[in-house]
Amino acid sequence: MMYSVIILCAGKGTRTGLDYNKMLFSFGNQTVYEMTLQRFTSDEKCGQIIVVTQLFERKDFMKLSNDARIEFVNGGKERQDSVFEGLQKVKYDQVLIHDGARPYVKQEYIDSLLECLKYHKACLLMVPCKDTIKKVINGKVVETLQRSQLMQAQTPQAFDTKVILDAYTKAMLEGYQATDDAQMVEHFSDESVYVIVGDYENKKITTPEDLLDIS
């Protein structure tokens, strides 16, 4: 199964404490961008790599790889604007959407998502919540949620291209805001979203401590 991937690299990432895009942070001889990109350039099933960047940073990304599968698109104001721009370029029937700041995703989970797409139209990586989660309003705990029913979403998230593009198009027309891609399918389609249990190593680089832990 050939697929497209959208890699989101247009965020500011200010929580890392860097004064430049965290995707361009280097550990050893590789940037975070190169680490993430390698997950897909090494996969023969990946036929198209759509990299979303800010225009003023484009040259910095372009010089890091000359893989012919890479296409660049401009990032939008919000994450979902960037995803929507990327979706316009997708040429395969299946698409993975991945946060560029998750360079640790393993090939086995990419393969599992693609296998899931043979039977379903929306799949994502998730891991069980380790901590007790409480709902808080105005500084007051109003409910303790049942941990056994809670999971944390990761990327990649994998979709039938038509389903996710239709969902995003409706969301953009309505001004609907979502925190991840699967939420668009949940809200704007009748398709169920299926879970592939991933692992905790597939973390997103967010804080200065995460930069120290890259390996």
C-alpha cells in the first residue's frame, strides 16, 4: 500500500526555549527534522512526503534533504490550517499526518497503521494514560475521570484521504477548531476511529528537557 505523509514543521515551538524552530535543532549530526524525515524516506511504501513549513524557513529545510518524494507547502496560522494546506497536495488514497517533532516513531507502528487502513478509514496511535486525570473548572476539581478509559493520542494518524479531506473542508467552512486530526473525523463523518496501541518512546519534543533526551 503506497501512501502520502504530511509532516508538520511550521510550529514555533516556543516552549522548548529555543529562539529558532525546534525542527532545526541538531543533536549530533542530525536535526530533529532529519530524524523524523528518515522514518519515511526509508519506507519504500511512502510515495509522497509533504513537508509543511513557514516560507521564511523553507531554504533551511530544503538543504537538509534532496529526496525526490518531498514537496513543500506553506504553513498556516494554526496547526489545522497547515494540515489543510498539506491535504490539498495529497496524491495517494491513504495519508498519514505526523507531527515533525515526533522523531522517535518506529516503523512497526507505521506498518500497523497501514494495516489498519486496509479495513478502516481512520486510525491513530495512542498510549494508555499513566496518571490520574481530573477535570478542573476555575481551579476546582469537579470530576475524576476513569483512567482505564483514557488514552493519549499520538501521531502519525492515518486516514482514507477522501474522508479526512472532506472532514477538514467542512471544519474550515464552519470555523471548527480541533486539537488533532482524528477529532475532525469524529465530528464531521460517520466513520469510526480505530486505535493502534503505540509506545511511550514516541514522544513529542516540547520542552528543554526533551532536547536533552534526544538519541
